Amino acid sequence: IATLAECFAWLQRCDECIERLEELCRAKRAVINSNHIEPRQFLEDTGNIVFGRVRDAVERHDSVKVNTAFNGEFATKDKRANKSIITKNIEIYRCTDICEWCLHYFGSSQRLQTHEVDCQKLNDCTIRLPSENDRWLEFSNHRNQERVPFIVYADLKCVLRKTEPDKVDVSTSYAYQRHEAFNIGYYVHCSYDNSLSSYQFRRDNDCITWFARQLNDLAHRVKDIIPANVPMETLSKQQQVAYRTATRCHICGKLFAPDDTRVRDHCHLTGRYRGPAHSNCNLNYKNSLYIPVVFHNLSGYDAHFIIKEIATAYNGNVDLLPITKEKYISFTKHVDSTKDKNEKNFQKNCVKLRFIDSFKFLSASLDKLLSYFDKDKLKIVRSEFLTLSDEEIELLTRKGVFPYEYIDCTEKLQDTRIYCTRERLRSRCERMAAILHSNARRVQRSVLENRCLVIS
């Protein structure tokens, strides 16, 4: 009897505990899945309860932010674990009045109408969501897969001309050096004919103007070359068999349908057979009129010296891809004088010079990448420096130093004495490693012995 009385006492305490828990849950606005409803259905029912409890707040403020916490006991085989999921600042809106221009929510139609008056003045376009049949993105500019016929690699050097402050008060900051370009070199590489590749450089105060003229001349030469249509070479037996048995277009990679027109695609500049293709793919697979001009660290340095001259030297718009007002990822110069003229005097298809920064897409520094390269394969460097020995080529192709602090005018480039002291090679606040200093002296001795005034 005593045991039975204790059991009834505990049962009463459990009922009281459950009642207090339910009261606490109501105070905390919690929802308990006491009936073991299927979790997905339980969460949907919980959402309806939450919306009901915050409806008054939404009506007063048009929207409300809700913090939610989901606690549950999960069973996996013979183990049980308690898990919690917390979401913060989930915003609930009163209505779904959305501006079709900017896709912002508004609590009333009146506010939406007031907003649209100003929004339509600022935005000349609207966001068009994809349809059900057009919801997947895929690459379509297949003409960009073909290697460009011509590319330019360029670099420039500057002297650091010393300047004096305008005011006597030296406590304020002032520019004590001015960077002035004095030397620029570029290499034009042709992807299909090495005889059209060349290296040019100029050392003078007007080197930037000269470089702009050179690019303009290159654009006109490319314009004369690109329209060429060399007949396709005769296909071998293996190529003919591969063409007849091919199931995919080599341009877009899609399967040939039974009603597709299959053609032989070839390079119009060399006549080389490239593979079977759809007729439409073949017609759109044209040679590019873009000439990439590659500078290393274009965005951070070189662009400041060339962009004004490139923009004003000859007619043509400049398209910018900016980071800031003075820093650009890339920019493109349209050479208007290369445009075609048809019977109606309508101009189109001009050559474009696209300036890009190799620093943006290289995985490591130039010195590091060059260390992986076999020096015997440096055909371009060896063709330009035929008289240099293997040791001198080794010095030329490794990371060197330049005496910026010493060369503050172009006249000092004519010096024949050894001037590579540590103090002059770098600012006083920096220290140069002994090995770099030693290499600089070796480079200079080699330069003086060969009577070459270029210090790499």
C-alpha cells in the first residue's frame, strides 16, 4: 500500500511538471511535437502558428524579424542525440507587393506606387527571370575558344626623377620622386606564322607616344591579314574516315542530329583542317579582331603611363572595366580607322586592342614560373640575343635588380662605371641580400663587356 501511495504521488508530480512545462512553453512561444507528427508536416504546422502569433506585429510595422530555434531528439539505430537548429533575423513581410524594376518588397500598394515613380527614372532596365525552358546556363561564345592570331607582350621602365617640395615647411608630406617612363619594349607573337612575330623597343622620353603609334600600325596590319581565306588542305584518309564517323561537332561538342548539315571546318589563315562541325557553328567560328596587349601589373602601375596616350592618339572609344576611378582590371581601345565601309558607308568590324594584366591570372611570380621552365626552350630570348653565352643567358633570365635610386635621369644610362652599390640599388629603409647584390655586379660586368646599355 505504501508503494502504491508513492506511485500516485509521483504521478501527480509528473502531471504538475507537464503543466508547468506547457505554461513555460506558452510563455516562451514554443511548439512541442508531443503527438509525434511527421517532422516535415510538423514544421509546416509550426510555420502557420508562428505567422499567427506575429500577425499583429506585421500589420503594425509591415515586416518583422523572427528568431527561431528547433530542438529535437534524433534516433540513429540504438543511439539517441539532441540537436538544435537556430535561425536568426528571418524577415516576414505583410504582403507581396514587389517592384518589378528592383524586386524590393513594400507593405502597401500606395508605397509601391510612390516608389515606382522614382525607381523607373533611375533604372532603364528590369530583371527578367529565366523561363522554365531556359533555366540552364551553358557556354555559347564558341568563337572565343580559338587561339587569337596575334598577341602583344609589353613592359616599360621608369626613372625616378627627384622633386623638391613647393613649401619650406618639410613637416608636411610631399612627393619627392616622380616616375617618368623612358623605355618600353614589346613582343608581337603570331600563333600560326613565326615570320610575323617581332620584338621592338625604344628608349627615349617619347617612348609612350611611339608605342601608341606602333599599336595603331599593328592594328592596320592585322586588319589586312584577318580577312584572308586560304583554301582548305587536302584531307588524308584518316581525316576523311574520322569526318564520316564523327558523332559530335568539334566546336560546340553537341551530337549531330539526323537533319543537321555537317561541314568541314578549317582555319582560313593557314588552310589547316580542324574537324567536323555544324553549319551554323562553322559560320560563326570567325577569327577574332581583338589583339590582347599583356602587361604584368597593368592595373597597379603600367596603365597610369599609357592609358592617356592610348585614348587620345587616334580616334576610337575606350571601354573600361574599372576597380576604382584610377585603377582598371582591363580596358579596350577601338581603332576606328580599321573599320569596314560598305555601300551605305556604314562602318563596322574594327580592330580592338584589349589591355590585360597577366598578374591577375598567373599562379605565381614570373621568377617562380620561369624557374620551372627549361632554359633550352627559350627560343624567343635566344633569337633576340644571339651573341650571349649560356652563362649570360642564365643571368638575363633570372630575377634581377635595377638601380632605381641611382638612375634619376636618362643621362645616367650612359654611365660606363660600376655604380651597383647597395645604397643606390634600394632605398635606405631596405636591405638587399648579398646574393642579389653579387648577381647585379655580374650582370653589370657582362653588360659593360658587351657594350650593351640595357640592364635587365
